[in-house]
Amino acid sequence: MSKEAWYRIIPFAVFMAFIGVQQGVEWLVEKGILSLSGQQLLYLYPIKAVLVFVLLLVFMRHYEELRWTDLKKLQHTLGSILLGLLVFVLWINMDWDFATFGEAKGFNPQLVDDSAVRQGLIFFRIFGAALVVPIMEELFWRSFLLRYIINPDFNLVKIGTYSLPSFAIGAVLFGLEHNLVLAGIMAGVAYSLLLYWTKSISQCVLSHAVTNFVLGLYVLQTGYWQFW
């Protein structure tokens, strides 16, 4: 595996490792081996978000595909925003039991009594979901994995190159990353189609960010913490 591959894998792997750590800690709490409250478990997310953000900053000079000038293409940018909103609408309506993997406990900052701490947790959750996750995931899924499936020397493959195996495998794996599997597959399909149209990872980041930001506002407004 090349260094360029690892620059895109490591932030994603760290993020996923934190999810594994949290699930392990929750299991230990359920078994009575650890004594931690739901409030204390919430603090893992800010640590995860900040650590992955720092990694992205450290590796940023290697992400030549993140061309923010792409956002000047207004037709593509408008399409990215509209797609992000569409994915949000579909996401909150695809939480069917048969399409869900595991139990969605969600991130509920209302467990914290202290107002300042609660607002801080909300900030980091929005920051992570709407900024860190879109950059980290699009670099891994749309920039690295879709191209790697086509050719292990992925840098030889142009951004937005289509192949059916790459498209299908990428969408399914993206779905399996999420608790709402079918909704995740839908989102993976949507962002990949956007990539094939715009040939831009930055547009995919924007669309993904719109979805996650609006979802965050929706969760805060409705209290449907399972979507977080």
C-alpha cells in the first residue's frame, strides 16, 4: 500500500477505531465491569472529532484532489447542495427496522445538565458531522476506495472514473458503515453519482456536509437522537 493511500486511510481508520472503542466500553458498562454514565460516554466524540481533524490538517498537502475552486462552478455547486438536501430527506424516512443494523443509541447531549458543557458537546457533534466526517469519508470512499477497486495504483485513475464493480462495492460498503444500512447505501449511490457528474471530491464533500448539517439541525429540533 502506497503512502498516498495511507494518508486517506488513516483518518478514516482512526474514526472507525473510536467507534469500536465506544462499543467496547458500552459493552463493559452493560456487563458491570466499568462504571460509566451515558453522559461520560458522550465525551468520546469531541476527542474523536478533534483527533481526526488534526490528522486531516497534517495530511492536507497530500490531498491534491480537494480543489475548493471547484465550488466556483455554480451549476455543480447548486446540484451538490440540492442533492445533499435530498439525501437528508430520504435518510430520515428510511429508518425501517429491516434496513437497520444493530441498535441506534444516538448522541443525546440532553443527558448533560450543565448548559455550557451541553452546548460544547453540541458544537463538537455538529463540527464533526458537518466538517470532519464529510472530508474524511469522501477522501476515503470517493477518492481512494472507488479508484483502488479499479486499480490498486489508485493515483493512476482519474477522479470520477466509473466502473460498475467500483460503484456497486463502494455503495454497499458505505451502507454497511452505517447503522441505517439501506439509507447508507442510498447515500453512497448519491454521492458517487455526484462524483461521476462533477469529477470533484470537493463537490462531494459539500453535498455530504449539507446532508449532515441539516440532519444535525433536524435532530436538535426534534430530539430524534437515534439519527446522531
